[in-house]
Amino acid sequence: MELALILLFITLLLIFIKPQYMGYSAVLMAAIAIVLKVVSFKDVIEVIDIVWDATLTFIGIIILSLILDEIGFFDWAAIKIAKFSKGNGILMFVYSMLLGAVVSALFSSDSAVMILTPVLISKMRMLNLSKKTLFAFVLAGGFMANTGSFLFVFSNLPNIITADFFHIGFIEYFKNMVLPSIVAVFVSILVLFFYFKNSIPKQIDLDLLPKCDEVIKDKKLFYFSWFFLTLLFAGFVVGDFYHIPVSIFALGGAILFLIIASFRNVSFKIVFDAPWQILFLSIGLYVVVFGLKDAGIMKYLKEIIQNSNALEVGFLSAGLSGILNNLPTVMIMDLALKGAKEGLIFVNIIGTNIGPKLTPIGALATLLWFDVLRKKGIEITFWQYIKFGMIVTPIVLFFTLEVI
């Protein structure tokens, strides 16, 4: 087995064993790769050039999400969608899934997991829902965090890395992904409903929930946030015309919003809650993966892609994501797809967004999701998850790839 591949497997093993130290593990293995001359310092500089924009964009979106969570934005949204359902259990399930997809699209799948999941769990416990119902909403919500995470280039780290690697602009990315995203969300909700239909109550007593306005901690900042988010989104669109890196708006906007929020008693300490290890993980892991660029396995992968159609490439990306995790998979596949048809680039993005739901180790968001559930006293075993993922994921992936 090639040394580069061995280093990658060791890196992933360390990340899965101790996900809280994933950044340090990746940097350590990258350093070993350099010492063993699997990669050069020139490769490291090239890697930094590839991932810096993606990583800073991701961190900016997370900081923005944390500020919004601090002022009660997501609590308000969760109660609002519950009120819209008027106590109808099926509608509440559908609206909760839509909320998960929207949060994932606008604030990343990791934000949907780290912030929205605890909020939904809290509100469902207020409603005295059964463990069976709670299990259904939580598991389905976790799935939607990845289904909605490829609508925009900033919605997930693999999207940004791939867009930067192939120089795909914000608008071009959106035009190619809007239809597949809509289909993915629609099919997901349909499949999840039939999978959990016996766990969804017909009626839910909403009188146990507080009023929407009661959970907003700062109304002036809450209303201002809508204006700010609209302005930020416009910045992404305008920036695309002038080829301005997405991170300038994402991280710059997050810092500006934090400064404004600090005048409304939002602490700067919120910055320390951002997943800074992602910065080290992106660079370290990509350095390790970069060692495979001239390896025999990469040539073999390129041959497979050349002899495969879009559907097969999508399922290849999905399968590798479920086994290796989607971050190294998107990096490996990007290298293998260099020079391939543009359509396969978007197929790969879809595969590395939906495919991770096949297994519990498929995405960092899923590992974080399991940690959130553990802290909230909810136990979902790996086998329960795999059984669910192996049934739902291929169906959603198939129909999504059919429209790309």
C-alpha cells in the first residue's frame, strides 16, 4: 500500500477517535507527510492557496450563526414554524424539515447541526412529545442538514473547496445547483415522511410553547439582522462579478456584525465558540490528501471516472464519503476530476453532500450531531443510523442526480 494512502487512513482514524482534536491530528499528519517527503513545502503553499478562502468563509458563516443564535433568531424560527403548523403533526414535521434545509443552505450544515438541533430538541421536549417522535424528528432533521447544504457555494465546506479549485463563481454555482437542491429537499421530505409516518402524531398541543416574541433577546438587533443578511447576500452576488473571494464577505460580514452586536451586549467571547480547528483541519488534511495526486490510486480513480456516467460518478463520490468522510473525498475527487466534464464537478458536490448520510462517519457535521445528541441525553446507535442511512440516502441521491 502506498505511503500517502497509509498516512490518510491514520489521519482519518485519529479524527474519528478524537474529533475534538481533529485539526491538531490533521496538522500532525501533514507534518509527518512533509518529513517523509510524501509532499513538499511547495505543495503546502499550493494547498493553502486552494483552501484559505473556503476555510475562512466557513468560519465566518459559523460566527454569524452563533451571533444569531445568541439573540434568539433560531428559537424564534423554530417556534414560528411550529405555530404555522397549527398543531398538525404532519405539517410540523414537514415545516421542521424545511427549516433544517433552509438553515443548512444559508448558514451551513454544521450550523444546522450545532445550533438548530439543540433548539428543536428543546422545543419538542416542551411539547412533551414521545421518545419515538423525538427520535423521528431528530434523525430526519440531521438528514436534512446535508440535503440542503449544496444550494449555495458557502453552504458547506466541500462546496467552497470545489468552487475555488475549479474557479466556479457564486452565480454559476447557484444556477447549476438550484434545481438539484429543490429536488433533493422535496424527495427527502417525502421519503422521510413515509419512513417515520408511524412516529408522527396527528395533533400536537402548541399551547405549551412560548410566544415567538418571548424568545427574542434583542428585538432591535433581531430586526436589523434581516437587513444585514440581505445586504450580505447581495454582497456575495456583486462580489462574483468582480471576482472577490467569498470569504471577504462571509468573514468580513461576520466580524462587522459582531462589532455591531457588541454594542447590544453580545460578547466578543462568542468568537471562541467558532470551530477554529476547521482551519487546521482543512490545511492539514488537504496536505495529506495532496500526497495522493501522483499516486497509482489517483490514476486508477481517473480511469474509473472516464469510463463512468454521471450517475455512477455521483454514487462513487457518495460511497467514498460514507467510508472515508466527505472532506477527504471531495479533495481526492477534485484532483481526479481535473480536466473532466464540468457537469461531473457538480455531480461530485452532490455526492459528497448527500452521500455522507450513508454512515455516521460520513461528515464532520454528523460527528458533531452525535456529540450534540449525547449531551442532550438522546442515544442513536451507529447501527440504527446505518440502517436508516442505507435506506434513505440512495433514494434521495438517485433522484437528485437525475436532474443534474
